[in-house]
Amino acid sequence: MKLLIITPFKNEEVSVGQTLASVVRQSVHPAAWLLMDDGSVDESPRIVQEYAAQYPFIKYYRRESGSGARATGNNVVDLFNLGLKVAEEMEIGWDIVSKLDADLVIQKDDYLAFLVEKFKRYPKLGIASGATFIINDKGKVIESKHRWHTQGPNKFYRKECLEAIGGLRPFKGWDGIDNILARDKGYITEKFFEQDVLHLYPTQTRDAEGGVRQGLRREAYGYRNMGYPFFMYLFKAGKLLKERSMYEGCLFLMYGIKATLVSRPLVSKHEARAVRRFMAKRVENKFTYTNSTTL
């Protein structure tokens, strides 16, 4: 199976070299790796181009951007979708496509080989990821412990699955609704914890993205965009109260109430029903994974 990697980036001079190095040392390389520059003004384009000169599978593409902010939400999806168009123009064939952020360090050299083999072995595996983690004063912390929830910074999609769900949605919450729609189409979505990936700049704490307040606000509106029921705000707020602080839990709940009052879901009525079906299965823990399927 042919693997295509697409990496949207902007002003990542501190991290992109580490990401490049961790992919280059993989036991197998992708058919192509498109690094989509969203108008960087730092040294990151030079770093990428130096690697591209050494490794033919690495391709650099620049999109001039009027925004000074790092790509998140709809902008990062736009860059990913542009990468798919560029791949088509370059006649790059692929069976699996990965959206890989430029602030990740892959820990094991067989990461790409591992995930490609999972797609080969399990035809119903639609979306997969490793487990991103951060290092803080508590040590190594996995960012999401939900096995069904493949994580936005490192996602791998089977081509047929991506087409079945209508591609990625250009709004905050895209990396949640894709799992839900894929499972509604009969695909498995799975995070493989044995493959961990260091996330250098977690979204909600990165200064370039507005810090904790903006991170929590984006997540609250992401829940609303996906049509999550209101009780999910209560669950998340309780989790933040327990694991982070009262301030963050209360702030998230406040943003959730505001999002519910002033905005509408960005999913269709059919997709909203799929969300409700997913939530029922989630409460009952009735999810299928690769180790519970027949080949």
C-alpha cells in the first residue's frame, strides 16, 4: 500500500527539523511527503528544502498566506485538502494518507511500517493514529486515552474511508467528527498506544495559538460544531476540574454554554443523528477494534 504524508506548517523552525529527522529514520519511507508551507517567515522553509534536496520523497510546496497565525481548525484542513490536490497534480498515487503535524517527534523507527501493516491486515480499519504525548512536570502524559479517538496531530486515513465520509471538514472539531462518521460507515477508528509520538507544542498551551483560554474556547466550539449533546460539556468540564484546575473546568463550561446559545452545529441533520448513535455506543462502550475482528 502506498503512503502519502501531508504536513501543513507555518513558522516551525524550532520543531520541523526534529519532525523531519524522525520520519527520515523510519524503516520504510512514504511514496511522497508533501510539506505545505502556509507562508512562513522564519527559517522553517530553508530547513525543509535542505531535507528535500537530500531525500527525493520529500516535496516542498508554499502557499502565500495573509494570516500571521499558525494553521488550526479550518485553515489546517484547507492546507491538507490543498495537499491532496497537489498530490493529484504531481500524479502521486496513494492508498493511505497521513496528516502529520510539524511539531511531532516519532519515537520508534518502525512507526510508518507498523501502521501500514495494520491497514493491510484489517480492511475495515479506516482511520488510525499513534498516541501523542507531552512532557510536563508530571512526566510523560498521553494527550487522549480514548482508543477510538485517533488524534489530529498524527492521523492516517484509508482512501476509501476518507471518500466515504466526504473528506475532512473545514471547522474546529474536524478530528472528532471524522472518527464518528467513519464508524457510522462501518469502519474502525483506532489509536495504537504501542506507537507513541512526542507532541512538542500541545495546542491549548501554545503561545502562538493564544494559550489556554483560546484553546479551551476552540474546543468548546468544536463540540458545538460537531453537534455534541450538552452533557458532553459537563463531562469535559468535570475532567478538567479533576485533572487540570477549577479555573479551566469552569472556563470550558462557560464557553460551552455560550457556544450552545449563540451558534449552530455545522453538521447536517443526518450527521447529527450519526453523532447521537455514536454517543449511545460510547456510553455503552460497544466499540469494535482490530483485535476483535476477523481478518
